[in-house]
Amino acid sequence: RAAELLDALLVCLRLHANVLASDRAVATVILQADLVQQLPAQLLRQLLDAIPRQLETVRQPLLEIRVAAGSPLPVSRLSQCGNTRLSVIDHAAGNGPQLLEQARQAGFSACCYQLSAAGSKDSLLPRRLQQVLALAPEQVSLPPPPASPAMAANWIAAWRLLRAAGYRAVGGDCYQRGDIAAPLADGQ
């Protein structure tokens, strides 16, 4: 099954190579953790090696793996894939701060955190965000504010925590630690 998945991904890669503009280079490759979980390390390496052979890339493209909080996939395995950045996707039922701490210990060059929509029913979001900020990820993504007033209040509280911790907006829903001079560049 894993070999068939790899074959399908390589076909998709070739199809994309045929339709992408030749004046553009791939700067970032993002893999979801469930994909990484289904491919043994050798097959994952084949996929990653095929990217610069099929597509024009910058000298050293950024490789990011996104992992949902609560994922059973060991973070140490992800660091062996050659990726430079791990993003933890927040989930109220998962322990995202613990996963972020494991990523730090595994030696990723950049650790990021993607907050879930600040819903009114997620009363633990402010505490979870404080735990995340104590770990000082390079970037935190905060989705746009929701339309309902109750949910918007949680969003404003999260935004205030980010700003108080010294994070600054660097585009869209992304906030970067204030001690980093410029937004994370491709390949960092």
C-alpha cells in the first residue's frame, strides 16, 4: 500500500511539473503528518528526492511537516526526514504544547504553532496559548476573527496574548516572534 501511495504521489508530482510555470521555483514543500505516517522513511526519502528532479526549486527549499496535536506519530521520526520546520496544528482535545516542546527537543530549526479557530466553547484556548508562548515558537498562526461576538472575544484575547508576548504580524494570519529580524525566509 505504501509503494502504491508513493507511485500516485510521484505521478501527481510529474503532472504538476507539466503545468507549473517555468519562471517559478518551489520554495516550500509542505507535507501533512498523516502522509508521512503512511510512508516508511525510505519511500519518504524517494518522494523528497524526486521534488527537485521534477520541479524547479530554490537552492534549499523549506520542508515543513504539519502535525495535528494529539498525533501518535513520534516527532523524532519527523526530524529524520530532513525537514527544517515543524508546525503543530492546534486541537482542543490534543496536547499541542507538549508536541511543540518535543519538536524543540528534536532539533527542528523552526517550530511553529497554528491555532484553531478561537471558538467560544474552547475555554482552554487562552491557557493553551500561554503554554505555547512560553515555548517561544518562531511563528504562530491565528485564523481570522470569527463573525459571532462570543467567538470574536476569544480571538481578541488570543491576539492580545500574542502581542503582549512580542509577536508581530508578518502577513495574513501569521505572527512572528519579535526577536526575529525579518519574516522567516524560504529555506530557513
